[in-house]
Amino acid sequence: MVISQLSPYLALSTASGHRYLPLQDVHYWTVGRSDDNNLVLPDRWISRNHAMFQAIDSGQFYLIDLGSRNGSFVNGRRVTVPVILKDGDLIVFGQTELHFFSPKLVDPATSKLRPNREKLSLPTAMLHVRRLISVMVVDIRDFTVMARQIDEKVLAEAIGTWFRRAGEIIGQHGSGIDKYIGDAVMAVWVHSSEDSTATAVEIHRILEAVSALAQMSNTLHHQFPLPFPLRIGAGLNTGYAMVGNTGSGDHPDYTPIGDAVNAAFRLESSTKTSGLDVAIGESTYARMQALGVSESIFQPHSVLLKGYETPMMVHGSTFATLNQWLTNLGSENS
């Protein structure tokens, strides 16, 4: 075995012995039968794009099932929402068993993990700068109620599909999933400048992502036998935060720290009691003035958010109203 730095890895038992698959240098690894995965497993019980491992800034690793037909299992339990892996966990995809270890010795020579080698040769950067960011938090509504009403296999496949498509939509709109929190996801956009017009355009793109996420969620019951259409709630907040670049080379992985992040979670939670679908912070609303937004679209109301001593001004909207506004805005700009 070639000894590498101490880092997390997967151990796969094969007829010819153990293979050690390092989880380092990039922040996510996909698993499946298809050759476009980082980890290709020739198991006919595994889906073409089966699951994903994702590293987060704390050093922890998530396992996310991507809507696989036969499921992903950790220590005998089927994965329905992203789970944080622990040292020694047994992971089963189809008829393939792997163990997750962190940290251990790694043998990169025997790995079939195939991330971009050019990027791996670049040094890892670590810096913290104060940047203007927008944080979006999206949560699946009534997940616990739904989980009690349907078969675990259907639930895992449906919710896994939701997480996969959510990642695709957020990626198409200029970001990526930064964190998984149970049945919720968080994404961060680092604004290119502080110019009000440029920031407004980027916030418009984020709201398009929110709209696309809502529409995708609402159609999943056509594909899976869910007891009711899937709904989401969303919170969006804009502000300054210390942003750590923990990525490699030209693919930075931004991890924000600060009140702007906490407020986004509180804004999303406020939609559960307001009866609205989307809640945006006052700072986000102010930067949207360049788009011609009005209080008829995002209704202002004062909310005492959990963890805050004084009420906060929140602007809320329904998805129907948001979609109509986005459509009208698109027509004006075409």
C-alpha cells in the first residue's frame, strides 16, 4: 500500500482483495454504473447515477441517495434524507458493500475515483474575506407526515430524486448545495460586486431557481405514488459574511460564516406560520428595487424570528405571485 496523508476513504472488498478509495482533493464524488461517475461500480443492482458523497467545511461527509431504484443503506438502514457518515459505517449499494473510514491510510494507486486530475494538481487555498452573499434555504413541507403514509422504498426514491434535481437546478443557476439539514438544503451565491444593479440581476437568478425548485417539487407526485403533491418553503437573505475559500485551485468551495446565514434559516421557518411560500429579508428586498419589485409582490410584515431580540421586517410571497412577477419581468426584458 502506498501511504498517503491521513484522509477519509472508502474500503471496497473485491475478489482480488481490498481497494482503498480516497475521498480527498474535491468536495463531492458520485457513485453509479455509468462511466460519468467518479466511482464506477459494475453492479447490475446499482442505478446509473446512484448516490453521492459530499464533504462539508466541518470535515464531515454526507451520503446522499440520488433517487436510486434499489436504495442506499448505511448500517442496514435505508437512506431517505442525506445522512452524515461516521467512522466505520457500512454502506451498501445494490450487492456492493463498502466501509467508510475517517481518517485512515489511503492507497490512491488502486482507486477508481476519477476526479479532474488537472484540478487536483493545483494547491488548496484557505482564506477568509468579507463578501456580499445571498443565502437560500429550501425545506420540504410536511415531510414527516408523508413519511408515515408511504412505503420507505417509495419515500427514499422520491426524496432522493428531489435532492438530485434540486442540486441540478441550483447548479444551473450559478451555485451548488452548501449544506443538507435533514429534508432541507442551503445554497450560497457570492455576489460578483456590490453594484446594486448587478446584485439585483443575481438575486433575480436566485428567485428563478426558487421558482424552478417549487415547480419541480410539485410535479414529483406524477412520477411517484405520493399521498399529496410535494411542497417547499424558501427563505432568502442577503448580507455580508466572512467567506472561507476551502476549495482547490480554480474550483473554490465557499463556506460563509455570519448572521446572514442564520437569518436565512429563520426566514424559511417563518413561512410555516405566515401562510406564504417565500420569505426574503429587508436587505434582499432593498437590493431588488432595481428590478421594480413592489410590496404587492412581496408583502411586508414584521416577524420576531427565533434567536432575535427584536422583530425583523420580512417580505413574503406565494409561488403563484412570484412566478407571475418573474414572467412579467421576463417579458419586459425580452
